[in-house]
Amino acid sequence: MNIRPLLYIVLLLMSLRASAQGFIPPDYKAIEAAIKDKNSAYYYPPLFERFLANDTTLTADEYKYVYFGNFFADHPVSEFARDQNALYGIAHLKKKRSLREADKKKLATLYELQLKSNPFDLDAVINLAYLYHLLGDTINTTIYLYKMKRMADVIVGSGDGRTDSTGYHVLMVGHEYAMLRLFGYESAGTETQMEGHPCDHMILKSNKDNREGVYFDVSQIFAGYRRNTTNNEKRFLDWAGKNAK
């Protein structure tokens, strides 16, 4: 689905904002402390509930904490959380050469189901904004355009994507592809760098900007994998200790 006509002005404003204000890498220690502090304005449970409710009063700063704060939440949303039936239905409908009104409504329903499994699925958010626009649903178009822009702004505001040390910080690898889509780029491959600054270098196909690639910082993603592995090992050892004969 071609989203560029609908989102051109939104993305242009996003790019101008990023260019004018520069970027600030996330302070993960400060974010973790804030989202775990019950007296903080960024305490995660109520902040996340507002995000799930598509609250359009969430500010840019609150979006930063709800987005990066997921790394440190008690029950973080996994990138691998998927509604397989919804994804199968989406893949089936997207094979059609043209979509009828009923198909568009069905697709929107399926993307909504996928968002219940992974509320941070940026690709689903982008597609919902476009589908509701096609369906003439201005309320839901506004909701998902707002959510898309806020999430994209958080990512764009975290880096410039030009070097391995200034990559865009992302919560999930899938967001790398979603951001390329918003920028109007296509991936020609990925190089993952583990030494120094862990990052994904997305090699780009030929584009109007003559840009060769975009860097995405995945340091916190890998840190999350390590935390989960350590926690799972600890839970297993605790279980084994309790059940040892």
C-alpha cells in the first residue's frame, strides 16, 4: 500500500523538526528510574495504559518514556508477540490486486488484532492510518496518524542515522523497516555490527537522496536479550532448586 500521498506533509514536518532541533540519544538510566518510580509523572503502568487507549493527549516527552521505557517494564512487549491468524489474513488480503471496501475493513480489523498482541507494531499503525483514511474514518485516521508521528518523532529525535555511533534508537528491529518505509527508502540488505556501538546498518537501494545506508542503534535491544536470558536462567534455577529431590 502506498502511504506517501497521505503522509507527505506529516513526514516533511517531522524531518524539518529533526533538522532544526538536532537529536538527543536516550538516557536509559534516567528513563528506567522514572518509569519505575510510582511518584513519577512517567510511572509506566498508567502511562502504558494511556498509550493502549490511543490517548492523543500524550505529549512528545511522554511518548519517549512509554516507547523506550518498554525496555525496562515489568512485562515488556516482545517484538515476537504476534497474532498469527491476523497476520495470515493480512498476508492473504495483501495479495489481491485491488481491495474492495469490505477488504479494507477486514484488513483494518486484522491490524487492530495484531496491535493487541504487539501495541508497538509501527507497521500496523502506519497501515491503520492509511486504511482508515481510505475508509473515510477521520476519527481513527487522526488517532493512528498521531500515534505514528509520535513514535516516529521519538526515533528520529534519538539520532541522525548517519554513523554507527549516532544511529536511530529503536525498540524493535521491525521499526527499522517501518522507518525506512516512512523515509521512502527500500532496504537492499543489513549489516549487523556487534563491536563498539551495536547497530544495524541498513543498506539502501538507489534513492533520490543518493544515501547509501541508515544506521539503527540496537544496543538496548541486545541488552534486553541479555536481561531476559539472565532472568529466565534465574527462574529456572529457582524452580529446579525448589523441585530438587
